[in-house]
Amino acid sequence: MTSNISDATESDKVVGSPVDRVEDREFTTGRATYTDDIDVARAGHAAVYRSQYAHAEINDIDTSKAEALDGVIAVFTAEDMDEAETPAPRKIPSMSTDYIEVPPELFRPVIARDKVRYQGEPLAIAIAEDRYRAQDAVDAIEVDYERLDSVTDPEEALSEDAPTLHENYEDNLAYEWEFGDEEAVEEAFEEAAHTASVSVDEQRIIPDALEPRAAIATYNSGSDDLTIQMSTQTPHSDRSAISGIIRHPEHKIHIDAPRVGGGFGAKIHNYDIEALVPWVARELERSIKWQAKRTEIHQTSSHGRGLNYEGDIALDEDGNILAIRTEGLADVGGYVSSHVHMLTTIFSVDLLPGQYDLPELHARIEGALTNATPLDSFRGVHEVSAITFTERLVSAAAEEIGMDPAELRRKNFIPTDAFPYESVTGERYDSGNFHKALDKALDLADYDEIRERQEARSDDDDRYLGVGLSCYAHVSGVGPADICKKAGIFKTHWESGRVTINPSGTVTAYCGTMDFGMGHDTAYAQILSDELGVPIEDIEIIEGDTRQLNDGTGTHASRSLVVGGSALVESARDVVEDAREIAAHELEAAAEDVEFENGEFYISGAPERSLTIQDIANSAHRAFDLPGEVEPGLESTAYWLPDELTMTTGTHVAVVAIDPDTGEIEFENYVAVDDVGNRVNPKIVEGQLHGGIAQGIAQAMYEDVAYDESGNMMTSSLQDYAMPKSYHVPEMEIDGISSPSPDNPLGAKGVGESGPTAANVAVINAICDALKPFGFGEEVDTPITPEDVWRVINESD
């Protein structure tokens, strides 16, 4: 991998430097502790009986043989939970919004009762002295099913003869939503000189983290406290959700997340077993431990993507975009998993304008219930779907009017002097320079030379060359101006941070975000090092413990650095102001005359009279002679509530060569130029992009959740699911520009979801460009495999 991002930074600043990650020693030496590494005395081990069918009525569940096995402690079904000492778990709540009311019957049950609606839905949980006997107990459970017809294709699910999943939804339509002025869009199409159409049939994919989901729960009957250690992206949200599901006081629940081995969105939400494990611990008054198997993850962790878009674009005779109209169909799965899936499906429409100054847009979105795993968050969520559709549409329009796709994009970009810009959907773009990013990406990719090679191709050439562009935009730093505010959900915007300077002058900082591979320990320490003048090695970052920091929102939606980092900045600045008061007292000066720089307080004009922040910390904690109303210690908690979201943008270029004899797709080049505002750590930014681009390539060419006609998953293991290997991922040339966000103190934008948002359609566009001689591109089903390519070439008319 190569990078052209400048490492230059001010000599006295740590932010902006490619500092090595401080947490990596723990991981590379195998010293990191994950949930399953934790041993709890006398813990019972849980295993889950999951439905073997995708759609069935449940006549009876016989657990007697399982309960009789040696070492089995208990087996619980929904009926057992109704008869238990403690309240039976409720359904996992979704969230109704100002846009759509979600009826409780579409919520996912914690454990199925009379009917199952996807393969892997839980029917019983067995507890034994070890995990092997727990699995033996599950194998001994007998279930009397009445099997029903299944449907896993969302389009078929909405047909008249499709089996009904939920009694009050005979047409399997979970929701529908419409945006825009249809009449104005139709007028634009009537006046258009050119139109183009595309459809993108997007597959489901699995957020397959290295560490599967896991949970350990311990109940103290004396204090009524539940302590839960789990692999999660959102500890505080889990505390709230579990409290509601099992009806246990929230202040009596303590979530303590150890290291988390990846999440990609699948560990945002509370699932059935993560709620059942603490319920069982409370019921049995015994610690309970559960670790998911890979098959469980594939069958039951939320899947991603699965949103199909088709539609048209209208342009005038000069190539100016006039309007876009589209229809989207989302594969919901057996239940509406959460408000996140529903809202991101609907508000993917907000990103349909992409980087373009689009005058008119009309969109209609539907969600279909199917006998598949419920759909929810995956890195990039449905922004990937929106950008993929729009970027395919713009490339198709360029071909239709005979204009180079780069030139058509450049012609329709939002002008650089228009920021902050409000799109036709009401989305606010805080800053950007789309022309600069495009030009830089084209230059790095030798775009003109590639086009010359394509023009010079002869019948003797053994490969077809294709170049694909992706000019993307995605929201980051979730704040009240974004989809959550529109939906009337306000809890998930702010983030909390607390900074404490210890008596020795070292720093302990707490943040309500949750690291699961992003390098928070390093990036947050860099921020605080500059703010406080304390060396990175003297700064400790703590996340994931609801007792150490009472409030938090967690990590998702590319928000941690923007929102969590800003909360820490505010906390640190509050601490500095308190320290300034103490320094002024000790220096016998007015506080307004005391400067702070590089960890030292000094009187303006007299830098030789100074005190370090470590000196002040010692004084603050001794508290022998503090001024006025200054409290002992140096500590501050701040909540950062951004006024606006940030908009991360950029241009990626993929170059592929296709072998017509085999359909093999080989990368010649991949260039990424991203605008993530100010980079706190360029090396971490590169790492995020490398991983995200790999996932975008995987969606375009490899990964695909497959079901048979009966709803049985055919990709329930990594032997069947085509996750790419390292050698499938090309060398990448990473570069960037910077348009700092004016809306947060760091000037930063989120980068975690840039890679998949950009890469999926960059690769698709490259393949379509290579196959242009064969008329391919109007209808695209992903992933595009070598067999698909071979058929396009060898079976074309």
C-alpha cells in the first residue's frame, strides 16, 4: 500500500502526526483480553437451540431429554420464562419515528413462541457446566414443527401469491415512504434532452467480525446488581436496552466491555441472546457465559445492504443534470430489526444527490418482509446503496450523451464557493472541494493514459481495460441536523467525555464511544496531548465501562473522533481554565494575564515565570491553598452536541483488466483521494481506508448471502461465504485533500465508512466500463463474479 498524504505538521503539535498506535503492542503480543478470554468462577455455559427452518409454526418443544443430561443446569423456552420467578423478557424494541410507526408485532422477539420467521431464530437456551455439554443439551431438544412456505426474495415477497409472514401484513409490506415533488421531476424529464436508466440489485452481506458476539453475566442477589461483559459497540445503549427487555433497573446494570474484536455495525444493536444471558443469570443466581459460533453469526447477526435501487436521470443538451427519479426496495428480513435499519433505508435518499447540484429528486422506498435474517447496520449502511446507484446513473448518463464520465461529474459538482450547501433533500454539506479531489485522483491514476490505451485497443489485445470513478459523499459525526433529528430521535447525537489530571500530572480520560479496532487510544491521546501539553505516554483512555462514565452513545456512523473527540477537547479546555485560576493564584497574577502553551502556564510577557500543568495538578490535589471557589482536583466532564453533521467526500478510481476467456477480473490500480477534514493521525486514516476499501471490493465482487428456495442459508460458514483473501485486494494509492469542518473544534470528519461507500461503485463502474463493448451496465446484480463476466462476453449477441 502506498500513501502520498503529507506527514508534515507543526513541530510542537502531535495532532496531524502519523504516531504509531499505542494499543498495538497489546494486540500483536496476544495480551488483549476479549469476552471469551474471561474466566468466571462457577459460570454456567449457554448454548442456543435455533430453528432449523426459515418459516414454521411451533407445535411443541420437548426439553426433557436435554434436562436429563449429566451436567445440564437448566433449559428455558418462552413458556418456561413465562412461569419463571423473574419477569419474562419482552420483545427487542425498535423505535417509532416521526416518519413511521413500527408496530410491536414487527419487533424481533427475544425468543420465539409459536412461529419462526427466519432460519436460526432462537427457540430455547440451555445452560450446562461447560459449553460442550450445553451444546449436547441443545442437540437433545426436540421440536415439533409445522413447516410453512418461505420467501427470501423481497420482490417475490410483495407478490400476491407470496406466503404471509405476519398476520396483519398480508402483503408483506413493512413500510413505504416517498420523497420529493413528483410533478416537478416529471416536468424535468419531459424537457430533458437526454435520459439514462440503471438498476442495481444489491445483495445481502454479513458484517463478519473476527470476534463473534459474546456475553458474560453475573448477578448479585444481595445488591440486585447485574454485571455484563460483552462484545459491543454501544455499552451504554446496551444497558438501557437490556434494562427494558428484562425489566431490571438500569442503575443496577453494569456493562463492562473488554477489547472488542471488530464490529462493522453488527454489534451496535441488542440481540436476543445478549438479553437472555443476563435474564438467565438473574433467574439462576449464577454467572452465565455465552460465545457465538460462526454459524450463529452468519444466520442471526444482522445482515447488511440488501437495498435495490432502479431509476432514471434527466439532463439538458449541455449535460447539466435536471432530475433523478428512483424506486428502492429493501429486504427487511423476518422482523424490523431496529429503527436504524428502517431510517437509514429511508434516509439513504438524502445521499442520492451525491456531490452533484441536483435540482429535483423524487424517490419511493418500500421495505419487504422476507424469511431471512433481519437486516440492519453494516459499515456504510445504506449510504453505499445510494452512492452506488447515483454513481452508476451518472456514468450511464455520460455514455448516453457521449461525454467523458469525469467531465460530466466535474460539470455538475456543487461549486466550491457554495458551502455550506443545502441539497434538494435538505442535507447540509459543511465543506468540500470536489473538483480538487477529482483532479488529484485522475492525475494519480494516469486517467488520460488509461483512456488512450482503451482507444488504442485492437482485436489482438487479450484483455479489456476498464476505469471506474466514484465521487462519493457520506454523513459522519452524527449530530442533530441529520437523520435522527428529522426522525425525532435525540438521544443518539451527543457524546460525553471526562478528563482527569491525576496528582502526578498524568491524565486519565473517559469517553462514551467504544473502540473496536479504530485506534481511539492513540487518536484521543494525541488530541489531549496537544490540549494539555502532556506526553502521549502519560495519557490513558478508558471506554466501555458504564460505571466509570455514566453516559455515552457508542461508536457507529463514523462519529467517534468528530463527536467523542470534540467532547474530550471541551473537557480538556475546561480543565485548563480551572488550572489557569490556580496558576494565576500561585504566580500572583490575574487569570486573564496568564498564558498556557505546551503544558506551561506563564505570565504574559514574562515566560521565565512559569508553572507546568503537572505542578498545578499537584497543587490542585493537595488543595492547601486554592483560590476563591476553585474545587480540589482537576477534572471536567463535557457533553458535545454538534449543531450540524459533517460530510465526508472524495474520489476513488479503480482500474481493472478483464480476461475474456475466463472472466477473471484483475486490478491494475486503485487510487483513493479522500477529504476527511483535518487528520488527527494520517496513519490511522490510511488504515481505515485500506480496510473499508477491501470491504467495498468484497461487496462488488465476492460476498453474497445465499438462501435456497426453502429459506435455508447456503452460506452459513466461511467455507461457503466468499470473503476475500489478502491477495484479492489490490495495492492502493492513498492520498487526500483537506476541507476542515467548521462545525467541530477539531475540524475533523469521519473516515470509517468512506472506504466501502466509495469502493463498491468504483469497482462496479470499472467492470461496466471494461464490458461496455458488450452492452453491459444498465442492470447490475452484485457481486459481479468471473462467471458473470464470462457470460456477458461469450453469450452476448
